[in-house]
Amino acid sequence: MRQAFDTIQIATSGAQLYEVTHEVSRWVAGQDLTDGLLTLFCRHTSASLLIQENAAPEVQDDILSFFDRLAPEDRSLYAHDDEGPDDMPAHLKTALTQVSLGIPLVQGRLALGTWQGIYLFEHRRHPQRRSIVMHLIGE
């Protein structure tokens, strides 16, 4: 059994979904493992990770709209707003999604479905620098 670690950095330009599938897949391919498990971990409390549809851009737009309705920017709703009106809604969106993903590695490839992509889900309006830790274990 072998394992490998690395971190990728993503510069975001505002609230949206940033696909990282290709960058993650390239790193996994370079580890020369056949079968195992990839764990991705987002090191932030106002961004999260998703596996989601990567063919129709409307899916991403609908996800963003839905989460904006679910956790609106309205200072009257929250006590915490240390970093502005999008601060607490960003934390709620992260709490409703996830900061960790597990993806099987089968015959040297991530076992993603045909239309699945890996995304960093940025919840803040302003540019951020985000880190995703990658851990691959397998044979």
C-alpha cells in the first residue's frame, strides 16, 4: 500500500463553481497507482467541494441561484458579519455542502460518472486563494 499527498491552489474571482477535475486527474495519473481512494479536503469555512454535472452550464447557474435563495445576504438575519454581508451566508453554504470528498481509483482512473466533475464551490463574492489537499492511498 502506498500513499501520496499534495495541495492545489485555486485563485477564485467570486462566487461560482470552479472545475478542478483535470488538475486533480493529472496529479492522480502521476502517482502511478492502479486502485485506491482519493480524498480531497478543502481547507476553508467559506468554500466547499462538490461532484456535479459538468456538461450543462445551466446546472451550475441553478445551483448558485438555489444556494443564494437558501442563505441570502441579509445582515438582519445574522449576527456574524465580520468580513461583510456575504460572510455568514458563505459559512452556511459550506455547512450545507461538504469540505471533503472520497473518490475511488479503479484501474488507474478516478471512478467518476460520465457527466461528473469535481468542483471547488466558492461562496464569497470577492477573489480568494483556496487550498485543496489531495491524499491518495492505494496500490
